[in-house]
Amino acid sequence: MANRKAKIKTIEVTEIRNERNRALRTKLHTQIRKLADAIKVGDKEKAQVELKASIVRLDKSVTDGIVHRNTAARSKSRLNKTVKAMA
């Protein structure tokens, strides 16, 4: 355990950030899973709605520093391509 006040505070802040990042990452994966389920069922209208929500969630994750911007771009591209292939 740290002895200095500054280090103790750093540890506390790190724990708070870890909890927040874990929650945001979970929301992102849940949203993408909803899209995958809509694709699997074959419901194109629901897949379109879930795709828009997934893209918003990915962009927010990039802003929050949860996901790298290139990773998000790659994911958006793949998801979009999958939804378009449903036609």
C-alpha cells in the first residue's frame, strides 16, 4: 500500500476510472451483441436500428478512450457490411 497522500489518491482515482471504463465497455459489447442477435434472426429493420445505436456507442467509446479510433472504424465497417449483406 502507498504511504504518500498523492499516491493514495492516484490509486483511488484509478479504481474509479477502472469501474467506469468497465461499465462503458460492457454497454458497448451488449449493444453489439443486440445487433448480432438481430442479424442472426434476420430482422433487417431491427438490425438497421441496432446498427445506428452501435455506431453511436462506438463513437462515444472512442471519445471516452475505451476503444482506439481505428478499432472502432474497423468494427463499424464490418457491422455495416454485414447489415447490408442481409438484403
